[in-house]
Amino acid sequence: MSASSAPAPGRASVDGSVPGAKGLRSGALGFVSNVVIGVASTAPGYSLAATLGFVIAIDGVGVAAPSVFLVAFLPMLFIATAYLFMNRADPDCGTTFTWVTRALGPYLGWMGGWGLVAAGTIVMANLGQIAGLYTFRLLGLEGAAESTAAVTALGVLFIAAMTLVCVIGIELSVRTQVLLLGAELVALVLFAVVALVKVYAGDAGPQSIEPALGWLNPFELESTEALAAGVLLAVFIYWGWDATVSVNEESVNPSTTPGKAAVGSTLVLLGIYVLVAVAAQAFNGPAGLADADDALGVLAAGVFGTPLDKLVVIAVLTSAAASCLTTILPNARTALSMARHGAAPRALGAVHPRSQTPHVSTLLFGALAIGWYVTLTLISEDILGDSIAALGLMISFYYALTGYACVVYYRRELFKSARNLILVGVAPLTGATLLALLFYRSCRDLSAPDAGSGTFLGVGTPLVVGLGFLLLGAALMISWRLLGHREFFSRRREVADPAVLARETVA
């Protein structure tokens, strides 16, 4: 399709189909359901518990850690605007794959889709492990929690169960997410409220400190290097909100609701992260949290006492379980879209006639996630850790591509109004550029010999794993092209129909 023959806005997809034509259950999800999916996918309880201590420990950060979460939020908000406007033009469940194909061409589009799928596959192993570990901790089975075999077995069961839920139907997936996310948010808010009440009442102990507005001011940081290092850690705990856009074809008003929910999800996450971070370090002081690999767990007994300290365990457990569920949704739908567009095997494009879910791609993704998890656990848990460390490479890669795609796709509309220039041009371009810089910074840091469990040819193994995944994707793409699937790769780049931005785009 040539640039001069762009399809009608918000209707035809890259393959000429319209939203709902794939057989998915249209109109099943509203705005709230979309936000639930976006927030749940980020695993806020686990993400914050695993990251806060390391952000605080960075030289020059300390009590200014909440400000780091504020700054890290900005590139995600900017990329969310790119998702909002690209979804206006093409509410296709392939999201990054479909949109980058439109704007930047089929090769980058294919790699964008691969980046999303690779990130999801990698993180599923970690989510399964956390779900298994924290289930045993919740039940007080510390012996089982220390057993790699037991944790792995239960983690596999979690992944299998969440895969089955996704196959049964989108409504069941959302109801399950509402329950899991509800339990998680209640536990996190209770933690923050109780901690702050004890601080102001003088019951938190001598190490506590009252919150100050300076904690939210990034200019209080001692150096830009400290800010950059903190943002590098914190930005990726926002990852996952884009899951809400992957269910666009199953949403009410598919061209508008998912994009607005994506922006809304990032705002909800910002509130959660800043509130809990402020409460945690106020209760225990930054020194008591620095380098803690479970910052919330360190404070659970002091904040709640026994046995209510199990609420923090519940928060992390439900966080991992909900994220496991919502990670399956975008991966399966990306594979479905790629198959329907001729960029992947046709079988992945099947949709079950009764459940109206992409059952083949969902089951395949669940099986791949389990296989990846078990294989790495059997080989070395260190490699599993290296793969998680490399996760940011895939995330920043496909997010940045989406941001650049938005600017290129709407390039003829940017200077027609100040709103277009700022929201459709400057914001996505800034977000994409920041994430591209984070990609470069991550490559530099992960290449250090001490960045992971070992080295390969003098390079840290996390970088080898991360770039290895991207190179594997490129090899698969070239193989698919050489096997005779030329139609998809002959697609031409497009530009946006002016009518897309003529409609109201912001609530």
C-alpha cells in the first residue's frame, strides 16, 4: 500500500481487515477493565519490592528515590501517548508490530513484534519463580521455598493455570485480574497508610524520618549520573501497561478506549510507586532499605506485626500471578496478528470459535515460557538471572520503535496545530529518544565483566543474552523471508490519514 492510499482511519489494518475481523470477542472490555489489565501487567507490588532498595542504594540518590520514580515515569507517559495515537489509526491487536510495519516498514515491524514477544517470554520465567516462592512463604513452608525443584514445579503450574485462563476467555481473564489486582492494591495501600501513621505517631522507631517535599524533587539529587543510574533501574518497573492496548479489538470503542486506558494506567502506577516508596523509606530510613532485594518484605513485620505481615507476601504473590496472566495476553495477540499478516505461521492465527481467544498462540506461548523456565533452571539459575537483567534491552527496543513510528507515521500532520506537534510529535519523539539512550546505557552497563554471572569473550553474560535474543529474532525473520513469504516484506510504508487527528483524541 502506498503512502498516498492509507486506509480509513481507525478501521482497516495492515492486512486490510477491520477490528473484530479476526474473530476475537469484540466489545467485551470497557475502560476500567483495560486499566486493570495495564496496571496488573506491570506487577507493581513485586516490581517495587525488588527495585526500591537498589534505587536508594545508588550513590547520590538516598531519600530522593521517589523523585527517581517521578522522572522514570516521563518516558513511559510519552510512549503511552504514541500508543494512544497509533491505536487511533489502527486498533489492531498486533500493536507495535502492526504500527511499526505501517510507519517504518515490515522489517522493523517484524523486529518490534519479536522484541515484545521475547520480553514476555523472558519475564514469564521470573514471574513463575516468584509465584512459586511466595506461595510457599505465604503457607509458611520455608523448606519448600528453599527447594529449587519445588519452586520450579509450582511456578510451572502457575504458568499453566494462567495460560488455561487466557484460553477459556477474555472475560474470565479480566475477572481473575480484578481479584488479583484488588488484593495487591489493598495490601500496598494499607502498607503505606499504616507505615505513615506510625511515622507521624512516633511509633515507627528511631530510624524513621518524616517525609519531605524534597524527596519528590529530582534536583535534590547530587548528580545527573545518579539520576541516570536511578532512572535506568526504575523506568522498567512501569513496563507492561501496553498490555491494555493489545486487547483493543476486544474493547468497547477499540480505537479510543485502550489508548486512553494506557495513559491512565501509567498515572495509576505513578501514584502507587511514589506513595509506597515515600512510606517505606519514611518508616525505616533509606539506610535500612539500601540494597534490599525485597524492600517491602524487610518492613512487613515492623509495619503490620504478625501475622498481618503476610499481607506483603500476598501483595507480591498476587502481583506476580496477575502479571503472569496479563503477559500472556499481548504475546498471544501479537503472534495472532503476525500470523494474519503473513509474518508468522498461519496456525498461530487461529481463534477458537467458542471462546473467541487465540488459543493456538496462547498455548504455544505458555509452552515456550514453561520450556524456557525449566531449561534455564536445569542449566543454571544464574543464567535465568542474566536473562532478567537483559530484559530492559527488549523493552526499550520495542517501546522506542513505537515512539519513532508515531512521529514518522503522522509526520505530515505535526505542524498543523500546536496540539499535534506536542502530543503526536514532541512527546513520542522524546520518549523514544530517552529509551534509545537507555538501550545504549544498558548495553554499556551489561557488557561489564561483573554485570552478571560470568563473561563470554570478555563481555558480561546479560548483554550476550539480551543481544542474543535480538539476533535470534533477526535470524528468524530472515529465514521466514527466504522461505518464500515475500508478500508481507513487500509492504510499503504509509502515512496517517488526516481524518485521524481531526477527531477528538484526548478525553
